Amino acid sequence: MEVRWSMPAAEDLEHICEWIERDNSEAARRVARTIYDECARLKDCPNLGRPSRRMAGRRELTFAPLPYITALAGCVGNALGYMLDHPGKALQG
């Protein structure tokens, strides 16, 4: 299984880290590493996470205690695509 970041997910992660970095660059690195490493685990365990409550037929991977959710877009061939969501997404600009 290959795990691929969708462009919107990669951009979301970049924006999340830029937002956090305004106050704490070390925290931004920790958040990025946590999200990236947990998503990388999908390569060996593609059924991680829980069934999505918001999107039928999809799964969500959470990063407790962080307020971020990865919505797994599903398999295409042997690749698993996903997008990143977070509570303040609509507020960032």
C-alpha cells in the first residue's frame, strides 16, 4: 500500500504548521511530525481510524490530543489518498 498526500491535505498541513509557528516553532515541528508519522502508519495498517461520521464510506484518523482529523479518501489501485481537516480551517486566511 502506498500512502499519498492529496494537494489540499499537504497545503492544509503546511498552513496548520505556519499558523502554530507564529507562536511556537518547536510546537509546529512536533505537530507536523505527529500528523506525518501517524499518516505514514497507514501504509502498513490501512484500516486505522474509525468510520467517518461525516462522509459515508470513508474512515477518519485522529491525532489525540491534537484537534485534527484525516479523512481517508479510500484506495485507488494500491494508493490510499486522504485529506486533512481541523476545527479552525474556515477561520484561517
